[in-house]
Amino acid sequence: MKFIEIAKKDLRIEFRTKNTLNFLFLFAFLSVMLFSATIKKPEPVILWIVFIFVGMLGYSRAFLREVETGTLEALKISPVEPASILFGKMIFNGVLMILLEIIIIPIFIAVFQIYPRDLLLAFAVITAGNIAFVIITSSLSILVIKSKARELLMPILLFPVVFPVILSTVQAFTMAINGESGDIASPLSVIIGFSIAMLAVGYLTVDYAFIE
């Protein structure tokens, strides 16, 4: 269970400094306030857009920190398998995402006065979409982490891959907001299917990425 130790190590560092968490919360909060001031007719999909923006900026930080501190090379020669490092980073990003949801979703509901008919289902859908987003972002981050143009490459690689997840999460979240849970299984199956597929892709490519 070395990936658990990797996640614990990153979480200890993050809770001590709170750099990434504060940045993600501040950006998400400002995005919600900006949307509330500029959009006359609020839509539930705005919440998912906020999480997309936050994820694009924040989730790749788990690997960038290793590059900036010079510990990536140490991880390469350590006895820890590359797959364990990748899965540990996914767990770390997932924990940050859940903490962010707990803070931002009540703020979003209060600001936009959008009250889901099935709150638990809406939260579950957003969480499923965010978990898929975390998996995809983490799997792609390791492929571009050593590139000098990684800030430009990441969105180019990310958007085509994550688009089905974005579309399916919007559909499922809208259904949960409106209490239309009868057909929600179809978009949820797409989200879960993409999560499993990208886990497999990450597992199969992480060794090559670390060698490079």
C-alpha cells in the first residue's frame, strides 16, 4: 500500500503549508462571485464549470511540486513503483477535491439560490465527475511534466479527453437538480467508464513517463 503512504506524505505537506488548498479555494470562490455578478439567469452547470477551471489549474500541482523541489528524480530512483506514485497523487488530488466541494457547494447554493431536488444525488454526480477529472488530469500530467511547455500542452491534451466526462456530468447534474433521476444511469456509466479507462491508461504509461 505504498500509494497510501505517498498520499499521506503529500497531504501532510499540504495541510502544513495549505498553499494549493488556499489557492484552489480562493480561485473557486472568486469564480463563483464573478459568475454571480455577470450572469443574470443562473444555471446549475456553472458549478461544474468552476470545478473544471479549478481542476485545470490545481490538480497538476501534485506533480509540479516534485519538479520544483527537485524530488522527482529522487522518486525515480526510490524503491516505490511509478504506479504507486501516480495513484498516491490521485488520492491526494481527490481529497483536496472533496474538501473543496464541501466548502464551495454550500456557497454556490446560497449565492445562486439553486436548490437541488435531490441534494445527495447532485453531490454524488459532481463528486463522480470530479473524480474522473482528477484521474484524467493526474494521468496526463505525468506525461507532460518534464516538458518546458507543459502549461500549454496540458489544456491541449486534457480537453479532448475530458470532454465526454464534462458533457455526461452536465447531463447527470442537471437531472439531479431537476429531480429527474430515472435516466441518470446513462451519463453516470460514461463517467465511470472513462474513469476506469484512464486508470488503465495511467497505469500502463506511467513507467514509460518516469523513464523519460
